[in-house]
Amino acid sequence: MRFCLAISLVLLGAEFAVAGFAQEHVSLEKTSEGSGTEPKSTAQNTTRHEPKYDHTFSGPIVEVTETQITVSRSILGKPAEKRTFAIHPDTRVEGKLRIHAKVTVGYVTTDDGDVARLVVVRSSQRAAEKK
């Protein structure tokens, strides 16, 4: 009987610990009007923030220069589509850009064309197998 009570107490303590951990990451903060509360994630307070973008485009790189990247995308039943994105100094690039590397580009459309805000190079299966 004592063993069952001990197990119950351990499980109950673990449940409270998980609930407390979840509350640490999301705090409630009063809005500027003071009429209500809204959740605020502590991840937003870090120095490294996610760049804002409106659209994404994924596929292999077919051309890359210092100032632009061209990505091709093939969708079943549609012709292949190529799109060129400008790369600015504030564009965040995660990974090494090279021809045939598969990437996902988060971009915004401006009057001057598509501007990449975030470029993520996806690791290939062969690179994972070599490790």
C-alpha cells in the first residue's frame, strides 16, 4: 500500500512540474489598454528573432550569386517554376548555399521583386548517412 502511495505522489509531482514548466514559457501580460491579458512567449525576448516574411518557396538551388539566389520548384502536373530572390545583408541564411542544395526561402514581394528574408538549407539524406 505504501508503494502505491509513493508511486502516486511521484506521478503527481511530475504532473505539477510539467505544468509549472509550461507556465514558465508563456506568461500573461496586461495589454496597453489594461482591459485584458494576452500570452507572451519568452522566446520573443531573445536577441535572435525570426525574420518576417509573407510567402515560402522550396526547391533546389539552380543559380546562386552574392546578391541573388534562383530556386526551381516542380509540382506534379504543373511545369517547373523558377523564382529568383534578392539577398540583402539582413537576409538570414542557415546553412551553406550551393548549387543543387535544397532550400526553403521565406520571402516578401516588393516593387523591386522578391526579397529573401530567411533561407534554410535542408540537409540531404546522404549527409545524414555519412555521419
